[in-house]
Amino acid sequence: MSYIDELGAKAKQAAKQSAVLRETKKNDILLEIADLLLKSEEEIVKANTLDIEAAQKNGMASAMVDRLTLTHDRIAGMAKGVEQVAALADPVGRVTGGGTLKNGLTIVKKTVPLGVIGIIFESRPNVTVDAGCLCLKAGNAVILRGGSDAINSNKCLVGIMRKAAENHGVNPDIVQLVEDTSRETATQLMQANEYLDVLIPRGGGGLINAVVKNASVPVIQTGEGNCHIYVDRFADIDMAVEITDNAKTQRPSVCNAVETVLVHKNIAEAFLKKLAEKWNGKVAFVGDKYSAAYITLEKLADDEDYRKEFLELKIAVKIVDDIDQAIAHISKFGTGHSECIVTEYLKNAEKFQREVDAAAVYVNASTRFTDGFEFGLGAEIGISTQKLHARGPMGLEALTTFKYLINGSGQIRE
């Protein structure tokens, strides 16, 4: 039996108990996890420091080191997020449909856990806690496979979650960590059909594409965000500058940060000059030859630049003739994550929201709001960019499925 087989068998067994836990028991475990996170801050930071030192030694980009880092505030934020999950209504056991047929059969459609969930993710150790706690609240068992760059942090955090479960008499294998971070074990997890009910990759395009290509278990794609802002001819320029600034610079290393700004030709000069003045060199521009007349470009942009998720202080620019050209560009290069139009013209706003195919389509607001917490869902497991089962920020309900319960009194089918 391989290492992944061992984890899978344990998870399968633990999922039987997790699926029938009472809401009060799940909440007790979650609240203890939150308490232990705060009490274990010194231990967590010590483990995280080992990961940061190794990352810096290996030349990891500063934006990625930031994603890896756990500070006092971030640990407190994780604990608060766990408390918020505990406060959410239990998604398991809800009756969502049903009725009585002419033959007297009664049918009830009820939510149930997915079962065993595998999650492959990169760098961000806060995902370890978010994912583990959401899966627990939704009655699942979870196998977490983080990157090697966060292995010490993840061991510490998973240890805390397992301890909380054990303290309440629950099988700690409801949360497990793949401690062997080799490529072989990742591939084995992607193909663990006997154990996993679903696999969720959370990270950059490379990781997601690798999982989609190699997995034989069902996959929910999340994360890759080549997000756009279209500054319409009828935009308020000051508003457009503020929205673009927030969407790019507030936290550039995340999937809902904007990567391309499309600008109507009639407003391009005024907008781009004002945006460049605000950034004053903080953000690098790549763009088409027309934008070069108004701003300094690092280089002329090609299709690869328009397709790229920069995840840093760099943005692509393109001047377009009209809203149709903007929508066509998004259709070609977008990843179905988050798209925005800045406009004061209602018809264009409605057209953009109607015709742009993405999980979240904004009018006059930053793409940075595409987040489970901001949407009122509590912590999130990720942001789905596909259409089957779940789309957009995935909260508790996305971690459940349903079954039909049918009761009769001797009916047979003729």
C-alpha cells in the first residue's frame, strides 16, 4: 500500500464519522482550533520562519514570500475566520426540495457531505486552516497537499487541527497532510479514485493545468485569475483610477487582482496619464503601441502578456475602439474569474454584465471583492472558474452534494 493509499484509507474511514457529526460537536472543534491558533502563535511563527528562510535562500520572489508569511495579524485573522465558520449555519441535512407523487411516494432532497476531499495548493499556509475547517463544518474528511515551501508551517497548523478533533473524541484523520511533497505523491493523489470524491487545486495556472491534465478524479478548477477592467468611454476618470489602483496594488499577488486594463480610445489619454501619475513608477506597464503615446512602457505587449497572470506590480494596457472590442478581448484572454467595467452609461453596464462570461462581473467596483468573506460566505475553499457544481467563491454549500430520500408503502413500478 502506497503512502497516498494509507492516507486515503484513513480519510475514507474518518469521513464516515465526520458525515454524522452534530453541528454542536463540529462547532466545538472549530472554536478550539481558533483558540489553539492564538495560543500557539509562537510555535506557528517559529515553523513559518523556517519556511521563509528557505524560500529566501532559494530566491523566491518577494510577492510569493509575502503569501507564505504568517504574522501576528494573519494568525489572528485565521482564528477569526475559523470562528466565523463556526457561526455559519450547518450546510448538512438541509431539505432543498421534494414532494409527494401521484402513486403516494414521498421524495425528500437533502444536502449531504461530498465525502473525502483532496486539496492541492501553493505557498499560502492560511489556506491550510481555511480548507481544513470548511471541510470539517461541511461534514467531510480532507487530505491537504501544500507546497514544499510551506511544509513546516503546514505541519504545525494541521497538527493543531488534529489535536482539536482528538480532544473532542473525533478521529483526527478528518484532516490529514501529505508530508511527502514530491511530484510522485502529488500525481498519486490526483489519481486516488478509490478514496477521493473530488480534488480541488488552489494556486497559479501551472498548478491548476497540471492537475486538470493529470487527474483522473473529479476536479473543481479554482484560482487562476487573468482579471480585466474596462474603462468605458463614459467612465468617471477619477473613479476609474481609484478602482484600478485598488484592484492592482492593494494585494497584487492574489487571483482577484487586475492584470489588464482596457481603455476606450476617447478617454485613453486622460485616464492613462492620471493613472501613471498616481503610481509614479510603482507599477510597470506593458501595452500596445497606442498606449505608448501616453505612458512609459516596459515593453510592447504581445498575446503572452495579455494572457499572463502577473501576480506582481505590473499591468498590461490596451486601447480599444468600443465596448465590443473590450468584450472580445476578455473572451479571448480571460480565465472566467472576475471582470469589471467602469462606466456611467447604464446600457453599457448592462451589456457588459450580460455578455461577459465570468464568475463575477462588476460595474464600478474593484475586482478585489471576489472573495468568500467579502461575499458574506465566511472563509472560502477557493474561487471556482468553471461552471459545473460550483462557480465563484466556494463556501460551505459548495462542499456538499445531495441525495434523494424516498419513502413508500409497498409501491411497485408497473
